[in-house]
Amino acid sequence: MSFNISLSGLNAAQKDLDVTSNNISNANTYGFKESRAEFADVYASSIFSNPRTKVGDGAVTSTVAQQFNQGAMQFTNNTFDLAVNGNGFFAMSSDVNSNDMVYTRAGNFKLNKDNYVVDNQGNYLKVFPVNPDGTSASAALSTAKSLQVPDAVGTPLASSKVDIDLNLPAGDDTHDVTAFDPSDSNTYNNATSVTVYDSLGQSHTMTTYYVKPTGSTNTWNAFAFVDGQPVNINGSTGPSYTDATSGTTVNGYVMNFDSTGQPGTPPTVPATITTDPLGAVLSNGADATQTLTINYKDQTQYADAFTVNSISQDGLTVGRLTGVEVGADGLVQASYSNGTTEPLGRVALVRFANEQGLSQVGNTDWKASTASGDPLAGEAGTGTFGNIRSGALESSNVDLTQELVDLISAQRNFQANSRAIDVANTLQQNILQIR
């Protein structure tokens, strides 16, 4: 009997050594969770035995329990290095469209040849779909998709509105508006320019010329040009201009001011005006029906120099991908050179009622089991889920000092059980030698 008891102790000590050695070997494995060998005594008796004199039958390994305490953060310069600061696992799938999930705390992700975010084993990182404004569309694991970084260009946006805020000098010289010539600066007072974009993202220069007509004190005329070609103002009864080269005749517009330098009540032309379609100007196949609405937000006529306080437009040129960012809430956004951002998804996190019930599958991955319960999906920073740190990795939670102490303890335990077997062997040998 003593042989079996000591043998069970040897097996337990060997298991303890194995677990400790595995912890030590993975001290530098990202997302690794240390294990702890837990033992129980073996006790077997029958109704005819005396429990008061029963010794026991040794030890047995009860379980090898994973310890899911937080590992230290290691910061990097890689956007796709992700760490969960708190509760939660990343959801991964072996196929881009698969719902067969594995779960991990190791966030050392990278792009594959198709621009999908994957781990070192080629598993795909799952994200929840989001709306165009970045708000969540769904937080259900069944709707999660594989995260792909787009290699397409940022979509251009045709300009539709130009905002201008300026002051026209009250004491400026007057000019014969019928002699206006954009190529002769002596025929107009001032000009403003802004870059606008067509539906294909091609840039064009819109220039507005301001003329204070002869005999006027509080009235100005303005003419709009795009790429040097005159553009008619829709519905305007202002002065006309005929282009000497093309023979095109367009109408400008009139800006009236009162004695306080503010727009007249009402002005001859409203503060917001719209051009005719720009089809005659656009020759690259862009939308020929595009118009420009010019909004004078705060035009004045004060006794001051010509001043453009602000000028802006709402169009965008073609954008190139410049970077990807991952927020603390898991929102992944692509940034483009034209100043736009596009939300790609929100990193899916998963938790379990019993983390120690998860089944290890290697490569710091786990799978759900009946002991762990079903995966509960959610977003970072909500409920009990932790936040996501981009540019960081969670190190192994192995404490090398403690593991080395455990190694010594397991070794002593092994030696003691070996000695017990040796003693039992000596006793039996002595009995066999009795004559």
C-alpha cells in the first residue's frame, strides 16, 4: 500500500513540476495565463472498515486551473497591437466568414495579404458592424465580421456650398462696371479665390471679383468665375459680363449695404446665391448639373481695408489611406489624406461566466465549453468589459520569482516521495530476508 501512496505522490509532484515548467517556459508569451496544479487526497473505505484507523490512499491531481489575472502592459508602436485592460477576450475565427470562434488575450495582430487583421496563426479578428457615424449597429456575436482595412481611396465629395465672410471698403474707388475685365486689375476693386471640387474629386478654382460701380456709395457688383470661365448667377438681375474669347454672357449679382455698413433690407440679391449648373466649365466627365451656393455669412461695408475673415467650401478631393486608429471603446477608423475618416467596425469582446471552464487549444487560444458557459459579447468600456489599448500588448501573468519557489517546492516533494518508496523497498527487502 505504501508503494501506491508514494507513487501517487510522485505523480502529483511530477504534475506540479510540469505545470511550473510550462509557466516558466511561457513567461514571455503574450496573453499567456499561468496555470496552477490543484490536488486532492484519495480516500477509499468500505462499510466494514474502521474510518478511525484509515490512513488514506495518496494524492491525485484535481485540476490544472488557469489563472486569468491581468498581465502587465507592454507598449509598442504598432496600431494593431491591442490589449484589453480589464475583462474580456478577443474573438477570432479560422475562416473569414466562419462563426466557429476561438478566444484570446494575445493582441499581437497584423495584416495579411488581403488586408484582413489576423494573428500569427492566421485567425481573423472579429468586429461588430457600425453605422457611418461610428455608432454601434449591433453588438451580437452572430453579426460580427472579420476586420479588413480598405485599400481603396477615400471617396471624393463635390462642392456644393462656399461660405465667405468679408468686408468691402466703404471708401474704395469706383469703376465702370461695363468695362470689367478679369485680366485687368484696374477694372475691379478686389477678388477672392477658393478651391472647389467636382464629383470626381478634380480641383477647380472659383474666383469672385468685386466692383464698386461708378456713382455708387453703398452698392457693389460681383462676378463669379470657375477656372477662369464666367459662371451665371441663377435668377440674378445684376450687371452682365460677356467673355471676349467664348462670347458667353453671364449675369453678376448686386450687394447693397445700408448706412451702418450692414446688408440692405432687403438686398437686391439675397446673401445666399446659387450659380447655374457648371456643365460648361467641367469637361472631365464629372456631374454637369453641379451648382455652387455662395453664402455670404457676414458681409459688411465698413471704412476699413478689404478683408476676408473666412472662406471655405464643403467639397473633398480624392483621399489616400494615411492610417488606422483604434479607440479605447474599440472603434476602428481609417483616416484619409483628404481629411475624412471612415469607421470600419468596433472590436468585439467576449466574456464568460466561468473563465476557468474554458478549453485550451494552444497558441494562447481558448474555446467555450459547457463548463465555461456560452460566450457573452459586448463592447469595450461597457458593463464589465475593459477598455482596449492600441499600441500595447498584455504580457504573460507569470511571476517568475513565485514559479522558481514553486519549482523548488515541487522538487522537494518529489524527492520526499522517492525517499518514501526507497524506505518501503528496504522494509520489504528486510522482511524477505527473515529466515
